[in-house]
Amino acid sequence: MNNAKKKKNRILIVSQFYYPDVTAAAFRIKETADLLAEKGYGVYVITAEPHKALTNDLNGSINDGKIKVIRVPIAKAEGSGLLNYLRHYFSFMIGAIIASWRYYSRFDIVWASSPPLFVGVAGWIIAKLKKAKFVLDIRDLWPESAVVAGQISADGMLFKFAKIVERFLYRSADKITCVARPMAEYIANTANVPPPTLIYN
């Protein structure tokens, strides 16, 4: 009888926010990554350089433990305006895709956490490149949350473009994780996503 342990999946997490950023998203993703690593999964992360941290002087002081993390530069979101936010969002999206080539190994799952939704685009592209399953994690409904925060206009071009991207990603994901039943129902209605694809907790 073969008593060899079943090989654990290798998971690549793509998130714009991660430790040591001080945001709810950064805390959630870090806790999730730690939990998966403790269970024996191979956990890798692509994230932005700290831009929501308590201090910018963090060179050489970040301890990622068992988790392998690549941090990419990101353009600051200073002020307002369409071009400013596009530069901010796309700098991480493009940086994450390029950074994925620094991980030579294959992955079983690429798990991209949104918002912003363009992180999902990076995750989808990386999953295609790595021939991995694509899991989209929705922690807030974007671009609606960006409108509420006053970052973009509901009548603007970015909002309309983001809605197209939103539907595309919902339909392209192998699985979608989200935080509550109402959010799952919204996603299902927006993109006609079958129930087995949606997981909420």
C-alpha cells in the first residue's frame, strides 16, 4: 500500500495589498496566505511595494516567513482624475504580470484578490501563462466602491470600461470567492455565473 502523502497544490496569490500595508485587505490576504502555508501548501505572492504602510522606510525589515513574496513598484494615486487612477491601477497590473516570470515553477492555482478589479486581469493573464486554474476573489464590488469613495465617476469612461472588465472576469474565472450571499447573488445576476462557481464565507 502506498502511504506517500498527496502533493499539496502550489498557489500564487496576486493582491495589490499585502503585509506590511495597514488595510483590511492586506490583513485578510496575509492571514489567508499564512493559513495555507501552515496547511502545507506552497504559497507564493505577487503584491505591490508597501504603499499603505505606517512608514515607507521598510527596506530589509520585512519578514515573510515561509511565504515567497515578490513586491513590484506601483505608481502613487495622488490627486484625482482619470489618467491618475489609470496610471495607478495599470502600474500594478503590468508589474504583476512581468513579475510572474520570476517564478519559474508551475502553479496549480492563481488566486487574484479584488479590488481593484484590474488585479483580476493580471491574475487571469498569469493563470493563462502558467496554465493554472484562475480563482477570482471579490472583497468589494468594484467599480461601484470606487464611485462611493469618490475616486471615479459613475458617468465616466473608466467606470464603463471597468464594468466590461468586471463581467469578463466573472465569466472567465474557474471559481469566484466572495464574502457574503448578497455579493454572490449580485455576481450571479451580473454575469450569469452558475452557482457551483461561487463560494462565499
